[in-house]
Amino acid sequence: MADSTLWWLATGILVAAELITGTFYLLMLAVGLAAGAVASHAGLASTTQVVIAAAVASGAVLVLHLLRRRSGAALPASADPDVNLDIGEIVQVEAWLDNGSATVKYRGAQWSALPAAGATAGTPGAHRIVEVRGSHLLLEKLPS
């Protein structure tokens, strides 16, 4: 069996493992193995194929790691507008109750509303939804 066939088989196995686990790092390693297969097709020595595969895989993993690190900490799903389309919507608070909560009408239903961390209850008016926790909307006051 040709060296390139072994490289491509190993690449396919890693791609399948990535599809099962959802780990992008395995995909980066598969890119390195594909580079080894290309080096084999180019007729390079086995040692050179391994070095190229290792260098490309290491570089791809390093780039992925740096990109993920730069993006910062992911928001929890309850506060991520990409996951929850209610984040950023505006609601009207008619009055805050003594316990610091309010009832607001949103999407045709009554919701319990609480002030978000750092926000204060007490001022009625327009508020922005910053997080959804169960059936509670966490709100921040919009500037007047």
C-alpha cells in the first residue's frame, strides 16, 4: 500500500472522529495529515512527510488555540443574543413592586422582570432585556 494511501486513510479517520466529537482540534490534526499525504504525492522522503505533517498540524492547532483565546470567554446561553433572540429587546415597565420585581407584557404574555446586575429597580419606563433566566427577564434601564 502506498504511503499516500495511509496518510489519506489516517486523515479520513481523524475527520470522522472530529464529526463524532465536534472537536476542531482533531480537524486541525487532519489538516496536518493531509499535508503529509500531499508531501507523499510529491515524492518526498518518509521522514520529510512526517516533519511536514507535524509542522502543519502543530501550526494549525496553535492558530486555532490563539483564535479561541482572543475571542474571550463565551457568554452563558441565557445572556447570549446569538442563542436567545430576546436579548436586546425593549419592554415597558409600568411600575416596580416593593420586592424589586415587576410584571411586564412581552410577546403577548406576562413576564416577571428583575433588574440586571448593576441595575436598580424603581424607575418605570423603557428597559432593555439583558438576560433571560427561566421565566424572568433581567432588565436594564434605557437612558432617557
